[in-house]
Amino acid sequence: MTDLRITRRAALAGMAALPFVPGVARAEVGGITRLDPALDAIVDVASPIEVIASRYKWAEGPVWHIWERCLYFSDVPSNILYQWRPREGAKPFLDPSGLAGPIPPGIREAGSNGLAFRDSEILMADSGSRAIASVHLGTKKKTILADRYEGKRFNSCNDLVERKGGGIYFTDPPYGLAEGDKSPLKELPFNGVFYRAKDGTITAIDKRLTRPNGVALNLKQDILYVAISDPERPEVLAYDLGEDGLPKGPPRLFHDARPQLAAKLPGLPDGLKVDVRGNVYATGPGGVHVVSPEGKLLGIIATGKAIANCAFGEDGSTLFLTSSDVVARVRLRAKGYYAFEVRY
């Protein structure tokens, strides 16, 4: 029998408008649904979900900087990258974060999206520039790392994750183009999952997905997870990787979010993260789906709104959530593997 418990806060409760007070956790929202007793080792269902910043158009791509002890996140439609510190709140760090200058017709999302760190640089999926780029934290100088595959421009790079050694996996759906697949700006005949090797070589590792979105690696870096943000196929796939960083074969279905979508819960599969024990935190209908390494859904962390992405931060046991127009956080019993990452 399914063991279902829920916090005293309704799991999908609506949120009232919140005043902006930098650095203050202003409200508790949503709740945590326990679907399996194994969730207890990961998160306490009574843990509050706190809003720490609000009033964004669409918050995305959170990432915690270990050395600076602050959170960075994108507001994609506003074309601004924000920095949040516990005692200072959120402030613009890079404006514009993506495409600079006049925004041409046909570009729907001009800003940065998914983010990662490489020592003194922010790696970003630059939706507006249709590229993977790096930005130096000190000078804020941007360098384009990849903007074409076989001579054709990417659609609108969405999310990325770096492999130890310098390779970068990233997704390229058409969300940043106003007309999507029908956009006259679209040059590639597919929406791909790509791998950029350290030497700059670009490999398309999957051309068959309609809406590839979030990407994540496990601790051993031998599994790549990819979320599909397609209401016709709301899934998370797992690719087993070889030593060269490329898939050893076709992907396998890891998590199916059709039941939650059928229940009309808000959101679609989007951002992903993996903790040190291999549990996957996959945003999807209803919130963050906490899934065991074997693919069993253990519980759902909900804010009441669609959650675009998540990231481990602070001591590795805080999960930050970018959820529609707000950024929130919840304490875990588990730890994100970033805290133990060996730098190359």
C-alpha cells in the first residue's frame, strides 16, 4: 500500500503576492508529499519551503557558488542574471545576461537559462545568443564556447552540465524562438542533446527528442539524465555513458511523469539534479519529483507553482528552487554531490 503523508501546508496551495524584503525568508509555501518511507532519509516532510526572492518573470538555472557562498539564477525573459546572498537578498549581476543589444523579431527568450560553474567562470546556456558561453566572474567578459553544429546555429540552448575534465552536455530545444519549430530562424532540423568535448568538438548524442530540457550527471558521471518537456512525452531518460563521455547505447526510460500530468498538476519535466546517493530531483508536474536511483518515485516537493529547476547549495543540504516568479529553498537530510566534487 502506498504510504501517503503531507505537511500541514497544502501541497499545492496558492501563493499570495509577497513584498520584496532582501535577505528575508518571507513565507512558507507548498508542502512535501511522502509516497514511500524511503523519502524520510532524504527530507523531513515537515521541512518548511521558504520563499527567498520574488517578482521575476520566469526564474531558472539556479547554481550555488561554493567559494563565494551565494546563489546565481537567471530570469530568462527579463534577460538578467541575479546573485543572491543570505544577508543581502537578490541583486542583478549581469544585465543583459544573454543577447545584448536590440532583440530581433523572432527571439522570445533573450536571457541566460541553465548555469554551472567552472572555477572563476559561469558557464551558461545562453538562450538569446543561441549558444553555450562562459562569463568571467571578475571581468564579466563573455566567451562563446559553442554556437553551431555542422555550420548551423543552435535553436536556443537551454540547460547544461559539465563533466570532470571539461566536457559539457547541453540541450537545445526551440523555446527561445517565438514560433518554436516553425520559426524562420531555426536552422537545425531537430532539437538535440549535445556534448562539447574539451577540445571544442561538438557531438549530437540524441536528435530524436521533441523537447529536450534539463540535464544532470550522477556522482560517478557514468549516467546522463535528460528531461523531456513535452506534454505528449513527459519523461526523464537515462543514458549510460562510456569512458569517452558518449552514450554506450540508446537511452532508457528512468521516470514517467504522466500520472502527475494527468492529474493536471502544474509544470512539466524540466531541471534535474542528483545527490551523492544517486537520488534524482526532477522538476515536473506538481513540483520536484524525488526519485530513487532505481527510478521509484519517493515523494514530491511542491511550491504550488511550476518549478523550473533546482540546485544544491549552502552546506550541500539546501535545495534551492526556481519556481515561476519566485526562488525558494528547503532543507534536506541528503547532500548534493557538488559539495564533494574533485576539481580538475
